[in-house]
Amino acid sequence: MTQSWLRIGDVAERARVSVDTIRYYEKRKLLPLSPRSEGGFRLFAVETIERVRFIKQAQEMGFSLDEIGTLLTGGGVVACGQMRDLLQSKLEEITERMKALRAFKRTLSRHLQACDDELARKIDHAARREVKK
């Protein structure tokens, strides 16, 4: 089976990031070194798309690029221990953020209900005035 290669623009488009993002991830060594075509273009394996998506999602979840690098680095008991500690810490952080989000959702729901109640009173009051005329 032959390897399917993509140019940097194709990877960026499919992963929904900019070409500069791909270059930056390469510079940070979050992506494996890419071979070059005869014309000098970077060539990326199709799997790179999923790796870039993972990096972006991890960033959106609050992981730093250094932490993501740790997650992407395999091998060894020491690395696995560091990864375990990092993952445990992030899971606790996410749990706390989810609690805060649920509490804020309840607050927003109360405010929305208060607005709905106020609008209903105003509309009801205006409708009663129209009937009296």
C-alpha cells in the first residue's frame, strides 16, 4: 500500500486551521517532520489532519502547547507518569469548569425567566388596555 501525501494547504483546509498554524506546530515539534516534494513543497501524511484537530481541540480545552507536546510524546515509564499526572490534573480542572458552567447556566436561566415574566406582564397589561378602549 502506498502512502497518500497532502500539501500544507490541503491539511490546513481539512483541519480547519491556517497554513501558519501548521507551520507553527511543525516549529514546536508537535507534528512529525514532513518530507518535501521535488518542487520543495511540504508533504504530510493524511493522519496529520487528525493530529492537528487533536491539537486544536486540546488547546480549546485549556492545554498549553507544551502540555500537548507531552501528550503526543510516547514511550517510557517517566513519560507515561508525566502524562498520567497531566491528564489527572486536566480532568480535575475540566470537572471544576463544568461545575462552574452548570452554576452559571442556572443563573442565566433565572435571568431569562425573569425577562420572559416581565415581557409577559407588559404584553398582558398592554392587551388589557387595548380591550378597555
